[in-house]
Amino acid sequence: MSGRRFGTVTVLLALIILFCMKGTAMSMGNVRRAEENYYYRALEREYTDAARELLREQGFGDCGVMMTRVTNEDGGREYTVRIYHKRLQRMSPGEKRILIDRLSQEEFGQEVCTFSYEL
């Protein structure tokens, strides 16, 4: 009887140890993901500030700049930048392309990030 009890206790302790190890590994992954999200949030703030400044210099003061993000399973990020201003509606497609080219120069240079623009 005591041999069976010892075996049961041993199996239970092994399961507890495995469960704790898995929790520790998952927790480390969450910490890494949180640090990565913090890093990208800082880049996103810098980008929107730089885009607003560039737009102000181009005569688009008080324009709306909204950036949305989709994070893929592989860690890639897809950004859509929407810019709102009355004057944008009156611009030709060529002028809009020039503005988008200038905005794309402000993008943060991460290979896993793609940008699209809506004016």
C-alpha cells in the first residue's frame, strides 16, 4: 500500500513540476510580447507625430491622422494610415501620390511592417 501511495505522490509531484515549468515558459513569452508591443507603440506615436508635422508643413494644419494596426500570427504588422482634411478631396491623384510618398519616408524601417494610406 505504501509503495502505491509513494508512486501516486511521485506522479502528482512530477505533474505539478511540469505544470509550473509550462507556466513559467508561457509567462516569459507574455513578457516578451508585452515588451514588443510597448516598442511598437512608441514607434507608432513617433510616426503619427512626424506625419502630423509633415502635413502641417504642407499646409494641412489641424488634419486628422488615424493609424490602425493588424498584427499577424507571424509577428508582422499591417498599418493603415487614414488622413482627414477638406483640401485632400480637391487634390489630384498625382498630388495625393506625392503626399503619400512623403509620408512613407516617415515610416519606421521594420521589415515586418507594411503601410497603406487612405486620403
